[in-house]
Amino acid sequence: MINLEETIRRGLRVIPIVDKEIRQLIRDPKTILMVLLMPIAITILFGYGYGGKGAGKYPVTIVNLDGKEGAFKFIQELRNSKMFDIKAIYESKGQGFSSVYSGEVYASLIIPESFTEDLMKGRATRIELYYDASDPAIAESVMQAVGVVTQEYQEWAASKFGTFAIKPMFYTVYGPKIKKIENFIPALMAMILQMVPTSLISVSICKEREKGTFEQFIMSPISVFDVIFGKLAAYFLATVSDAILSLLTAILLFDVKLRGSFLDMTIVSTIFLVNSLSLGLLISVFSRNQLQAYQASVFSFAIFMLFSGMLIPVEVLGPEAKLIASFIPMYYFITAFRAVSLKGWSSLMVINQLFIITLFSLVFLTLSLRFLKMEVT
């Protein structure tokens, strides 16, 4: 049987501990603010990004080789479906193909020259969809959406022109279909290169302060520059192996076929790793203790995960999500790494994304150098 008296005594012994912990939290308003505001901020950003106007639309281009009534009506059906964001209408297949290959859109839909004539004469016709297969989930969704619009269009055209058939033809731009695990590799690398380095280095300076070893830095003839870049180099060497080992494990153990060169993937990963470490250092500089540093690193990772394209491509979510993503280095990394690993691009072809990641790193490091105070607080 449960001893009621002993249970009460234990409960009374716990009360002072609870009281002490609450008092400690109250004395640290920055921690309290983080605990209370973090879930609210994430919810607000999630609402704006995932519930914004334009959400659910797939960026595509149209190649109208027909230029007649039937083609214009089909394009109007695509617009009315609210599933597509038509970025441009071209007059040559080359332009449509290039728009997909460059990553501007997910697919390009080709309307052949005799489209309207075939409809009017009751002949079978077709439409062609050239799509980016580097994201299987999006590719499947685009093909299904095209199928839905085609079916609805056929119902209208049949009532006007008589019986006929429109057959959608699907062609991949980047070779055969990509396996699910291959598609997940960019997100896996983003998680490893963001979460592990940032959380490790974010508590580093706070740990020095709490252990009292930060005083040794102050008493020694080293500068803020030495502290920042010393820690950056140390944690870079400690974590760079994570990315390489993870990539090799996926390739050797799960037979992952990546189209880019290992060197290019390493270059992209290394640049992003420096960015993650720089952000972790900045978090550490502004945090008073390890708890605050850990909370800030978790908060940043949650935002990055939502708006980097790791879960859902940002381009599908709408303008609000795109605005938020433009301030998130992980978004540029996933875009670059996906292009290199799944599309076979070189690191030079994603130089714009790498340049932006490097700019973020310089900003984080500059702020860390500016606000790290070599004094005991």
C-alpha cells in the first residue's frame, strides 16, 4: 500500500526545489522571455509562411506553339485551377526546357502546334510536360495537377468540338526518377551541418564564463579576434567529419546515387558549416548562460527547418515564406546542395547561393567580434 505520510513528506521536500528553480528563472528575464516568446514567434511565422496568399501554387512556364483558341483556353484553365503560378509563356521548346533546367520553375508545359486543329477535327492530341525530377514529391504533385486540369479541359472541349482525347506526356529533365533517400540527402546534410555545429559552439563561451576559465582569456595577451577564430577553427575541425561521414555512409551503405562530384558537394557543405559555426558563436556571445545559448540555437533551427525548403519547397508556400526564407542561410544551402547532388551541377553553377551564405557568415562573425567583451560579467 502507498504510505500517505511518506508521500506527503516527499512532496514537501520537493517544494523548496521548485521554489528555488522558479526564483532562478525569474532572476533571469532573458531566459523567461525566450521560454515565453519562442513558441509564440514560431506560431506567428508558421501562420504567415504556411497560410499566406499564393500557398500551394507550383511555379511553371508554358510553351504555346499553337497560338490559337484551344491553346489560350487551356492556359486559362491552368490559371483558373489556382494550382499553378505561370511565370512566363514562351514560343520555343528551348526556352521552356531552360526554365526548368535553370531551376526557375518546376516544370514547363508544351502545347503543340496542331493542338486547336486536332480538337476541331476530333483527333487525338497531346500536351508535353518537362519537369524537374530532383524533388519526387513536387514532381508527382505537378503531374497530378496537370492531369486534373487536362481532364476538366477535356469536358469543356468535348461539348464544343465533339469526342477526342488529350494525352499528357511526361518527360524528366534530370534523367531517371530519384529515389526517396536520394531526395532526402540535402535535408539530412542541412540538419547535420546546422544543428550539431551551432548547438555545440553556441554554449562554448557561456561554458567558459560559468566554469571561470574565461578569466584566463582576459588575463592572457590574446584578443577578441583570437578567441573567435580559435573557437571557429577548433569546432570546424571537430564537426567537418560529420558531414563527410554522413555522405559516405549514405553512398556506401544505402547505394545512394548522387549526380554531383564529391568535391563540389564538399565545397558547398564546408561553406555552410562555417556559416553554422559563425551563427553559433554569435548566439554564444549574446547569451549569459548555457541554457540561453541552447534555447536560442533550438529556436533558430526550428525557424530554419520551417522556411528552408527542408519540409516543403519555399516556392510553393507563397510570398510571405519567400521573404522569410531570404534571411535564412539554410535555404540557400539546400537549394545549392540539391542542385549539385541531384542535378549534377558544379559548385560554380551555384556561386550565387554560396556568395549569400558567405555574406551571412561575415555578418555573424563581424557582430561576434563587435560585441564579445573580454571581461567577467
